[in-house]
Amino acid sequence: MTAHAPRVSRAISAVLAATTIVVGLAGRTVLPEAVGGPLGDALSAVLVVWLVMLLAPRTPPAVAASVALAVCAVIEASHLTPLAPALLDRWPAARFVVGTTFAVQDLVWYALGAALAGTLVAAVTPRRGGTGQTLRHAPTAAAVRGRRAASVVAPLTVLGLLVVGGVVLGRTVEAEAVELTAEVTTAQRELSTSAGKVADDAVREQLAAALDRAGSVLGATPVLHRLPGDARAAAAGLEDAIEAVRASRRERATDRATTAREEAAPVRRRAERVLDAADALAESGQDAGEATRAAVRDTLGAVDDTVALADPERLAEMPLADLEEVAPVLRARQDAVGTATAELMSAQDAVVCPFPDQVWFPEGGRIATDDLAPIPWAPEHSVRADLLDGLVALDEAYLAQFGAHLVVNSAYRSVDDQREVYRPENPNPLAAPPGCSNHGLGTAVDLSVGPEGFDGARFAWLTEHAEQYGWTHPDWAGPTGRLPEPWHWESVATPDAY
Ligand SMILES: [Zn+2]
């Protein structure tokens, strides 16, 4: 072998050039664009190196590599001129040679391919010369055959590894992107459906931030800026954020169900009390109507079913969608009980209380002793305990004005007390039927106002001052009312409707 021997034989260069073309085209066809593109760019430069070696087998590897890079760069740059677009218009298949657009990162792949091919040429070139100590001697025939074999096998092996590596890398990046895209869809749905449904809004902000991160990962150039693992990490972040939002939704839904369950208790108790009283009145001949009583019974049953559902252990095991329905359903059913109860009370009122200003309450005359308080200066009479302070304050002012306490003739009246004063044979009896008087609620007092009645100084003073202490004189008891009663005063807290 002499200094004039080719570095790589033309035959080998031709085979390598053909192989490179086949692999490059196959790569563009088979591989995803994210991998096939860069691989094709690198192989273009490799191809130019083989072509240089085919035309001029003695070209030094560095020169061949530089020429390859220069040729590829010029072709790439042609996209910045009208030349490449015109060429592609006329002959679309030219894209296999010149590509389709200008992209700076393509130059990196060209450089990589050129360097790789140049290095391979240098590696398989027979060594010549060397240090002064090295003796020159002709290689044996076996060594020559070995180098020739190596000059074919080595580039093909590298090409094969390049292709296999590219396929693995590309498939991995693509599969991760597909998974991340699916996770993004789930996360977007979670973000839009969780508005106003979380215990802590910060979890939704974190989900939005994780979605932003996933978006930039998906938008990044595969392989160059999005490496294997990036999309998987973003998907894991999304999954955590979705879990946090769902946990927060559970927390809020559980709280609301528990609150609704607690709030249902007094509504149920009241409905049961009204129903019991209405049932008792029905037996004694004052039936408010079976349908109205049945409506309360039915709505109570529906509430009981939902209350049972809102048991803490059952809530903990319930799917989120069901869990979030418990509170609204319970509230709706609770409202239905309230409505049915009010309707039953109205129906009962119409049967029991003859006048519109009389309002029937099942607890009328049945107030628990604990809820009543004796009037300090007239302890034989009581009012509802929470109203006593206002009455005491009114009395103090009255005492200062008239030098004597308010004279209380009647206050709370039990059912039995009310029966004693009720005279149904009178077409406009002074006392209401049991259950219809606010004396039975502990919210009314009968006060002596002197023989002048409505015209006296006491009634005038009370009219002017009682309201500021929470007491008032109702219209029906006024001078022109249904039943003129200057002595009847009642708390402003007295209910007059359901
Ligand atoms: Zn009265």
C-alpha cells in the first residue's frame, strides 16, 4: 500500500451511499417525523461524505466532512431564497433532497452526520507514516482484507445502531406524548367541572399550573427539547394535581352533606310534631285532610332515606359523583318537608282557628317549662325565656314613668289554661281556641292599662315606647280591629305565618 492508495474504495463508497439513501428514505417513511426528520438530516450529510469519497477517494476525511456540511448548509439556506420553493413547486419529490423548510436546528443534525461519516472514513483509512520510530512495512494480505471488511461493516453497524437508537428514542418520546395528551384531556375536564366544587381553590390553581407545564412540554421540539421522561414527569404531575382536586371535592361534598344532614334534624322534628298534633286533632274531629297529612309523611320518608345515605361511613365509600349529589338532594327533600309541613299547618289552621289573625301552632300551650321564664314581679305568669329581658326593660321604663310595675293579668297559657278561657259559643270569643293563641306560644301578655283603655295615658305611653323593647300592640286588637283589646301586647317575635 502506498500513499496514493484510496482511503475507501469506490465500490464501498457506492454501496454505502446506496445504503444510506435507502435507510434515510425508509426512516422518513417509517419513523415519526420527530425522529425521522433529524435522522434524515444527519443521513443527508453522511450521504454527501460517501459521494465525495466516491468521486475523489483520496479526499482527507476532514475535507469530506466539511464539504458535506457546506453542501447541506447551502441546500438548507436555499429555503431562504425563492429557489427552493420554486423547485418544490415544480417537482415535489425534491423534498427528499432539499427538505421543505429552513430550520436552524437542521444544521446541527447535518454537522453531526458529517462528523460521524468523516470519523468513520478516518477510522477505516490505512495508517501511514507515524512517529519516526515506526518502521514502514507493507501490510499483509489478511490485514488488507480485514481493513476492507471493516470499512464496510463499521459504517453499516453505526448506521444500524443509529437507526435502532432513533426508533427506540422516537417511539418512547411519541408514546409518552400520547399518554400525556390523554392526561391533559382528563385534567382539562377536571378543571372545568370542578369550578366552585372544591374545599380549597388553591388545588385548582395548581392543576392549571400543571396543565400549563404539560402544554409547554408537548409544544417543545421532540428529542431536541423534549427528552424521554419529560412527558412522563409532566403526566405524573398532572395526575397528582387531579387527585388533589378530587380529594378537595370530596372534602367539600362531605362537609356539605354532613351540614345538610344536621340541618335536616330540626326540620324533621318540627314536621313530626306538626304531624302528631294534626293526627290527634283528626281523631278529635278537626281533620286537616288526609292528603295534607300524607304529604308530610311521604316527604319525611324521602328525607329519612337521604339522611341514612349521608351517614359518614357511607359518604366515605361513595363515588365522587354520587357524593356531590347528597347535599343538594337532601336540601331539596328537606325543603319539600318544610313546604308540606307549612301546608298542613295552614290546612289545620283553617280547621282549628276561626280568624285569619289567629295562627295555629302545634306547640301552642305545650311549651317546655325550660323554655319559659317567670316574670320577676309577677312570678305566677311566664313568657318565653328569650323574651324576658325585653319585658323587664320595658317594665323598668314603665316603673320610672308611672311609679308602679306593669300589671300582668295573663301571659303564657297552657292548653288547659286556654280551654278554660275559650268560649266557642260566643261568635267572637275573647280567647282563641287552643293552639291558635299566641299566649300559648309564651309571646303575649295581657297588661292592665286602666279604665280609660285606648284613651288612657298608659296605653298611649306603651304605644310610644313598647316597640323599642320588642313589644307591640297587634292591629286585630286595635280600637278598630276585629277584637279591640287594649291590654293585649305581644312580642314582635310572634310568628304570624308559616
Ligand atoms: Zn291576650
